[in-house]
Amino acid sequence: MSYNPCVLNARKLAAIDLVFLGPKVIIAEFVAGVFLSAALGVFILVRSHGSPAQIGLGLYLITLGLNYVPMLIYAVVITKGNSASAQLGSELENKRVAMANYRRQSLWLLVPLVVPLVALTQGRAALERRKAIPPSGPSS
């Protein structure tokens, strides 16, 4: 399987975090990522007094919090389905390489709104692929 560090797969990124750090740590991290980033961003905006740098920082922190929303959703769904290892498949055969690959992908979390946009795009593409597969079963 080839690896492209420019392509983010948020579901697998959440899954590898769950495999290595466990659901309690990761879900707490993602909840904190959503709420603390957004709260700090709102606080900075309220206190900015019109400073462009503070407004920019406040907006950045809010969008950073939004990046963690799909990660949190994926972590909860994967944890409920107990499918973290299954999400990664054969990628866990070499744990060191897998961690290095996904560590690079995690840098995308710092780019505003990338994770929600990629998650929506990948989700829509997966839905289209499922629609293109004819249903199997007894034919009439």
C-alpha cells in the first residue's frame, strides 16, 4: 500500500490514536480540542478590542476547534463499534511506519477547516461509491 502524506484520512488518524493511546485519552483530547480551542478563540475575540492580530488568532482558534469535530465523531463511532484495528487493517503490521505516517498527517489538524472539508469530501465520495455498487441478493 502506498502512502501519500498530502492526503488526510481523518477516520484512520482517529483510529490509530485510539489503537495506541486508548479511547479514554483520545476522546478526552478531542473534546478538549473542540471546546477549549473554541472557547479560547471566543475569549480572545471578545477581548481583542479590534486588534487585527487578536481577531486573527481568535478566528484561528475557533476554526482549530472545528477541525476536531470530525475527529471526535470518528473516535466515538469507532469506539462504539470497537473497530479501531479493523479501520487500519494491514497498516498495523509495521507500527513504527504507521505511526510516522499518521504523525505527518496530524499536522493537517493545524490548518483551519481542512479536516471538516476533507471529511465531508471523503464521506460524500464513499456514499457515491456505495450507491454505484448494485445490491446483492436473490434476484426476482
